[in-house]
Amino acid sequence: MKNLILILGALLIVLNTLTGLILSGYAPFNYLLADLSLAVSTGLLYFLAHRRMGHGFKIGLALLFSLTGMVRCLCVALASTVWENNVYLLVALTILIFEMVCMASAGFFGKR
């Protein structure tokens, strides 16, 4: 199961990269940030699968990280290509920080 997370993450990254190369309206800035977002989500889920914590924490966080990862990926795909005044990028970074806080607090409170 743990290797399936890595395989699915790699396939999603390849699919996103190919989509970015084929579609001219999908800017390289956006599809590279979406690739990075997918890699972070895959890493979080893989790290979560290897952590020693209660199954309830693992199931809840896996669902939360999957949903927030999709929203984060959508945000970076829709973001403008400039860094200034980029609300979508700010939302994606806020979601990423939220995920990191959830992982840290689950590691602290979710020990068996």
C-alpha cells in the first residue's frame, strides 16, 4: 500500500507534466507548481503511512491531506504567472502551512 502512494503520485505528476506540455494555455509556471504540489502531497501521504500513530489519526489525516492537496493543486493551476498580488498562491501556501501544523500536532498527540 505504501508503494502504491508513490506510484500514484508519480503517475499524477507525469500526467500533469504531459498536460502542461500539450496544452498551450497551461503555463509552465502553473504546471511546475502543480507538480511540486503533487509531490508534496505524495510525500505527506507517504510519510503519514510510515508514522507510528493511531489508525484514526492516519485515516483522518489521509483524507484531509488528499482533499487539501487537491485544493492546493487547483489553486496553483489557476494562479497567475506573476508573484505579486497572487491570491491563489497565497491560499496554496496557507493550505501547505495548515497541513504541516496538522502533521506536527498529530505526531505529538497521536502517539500510541
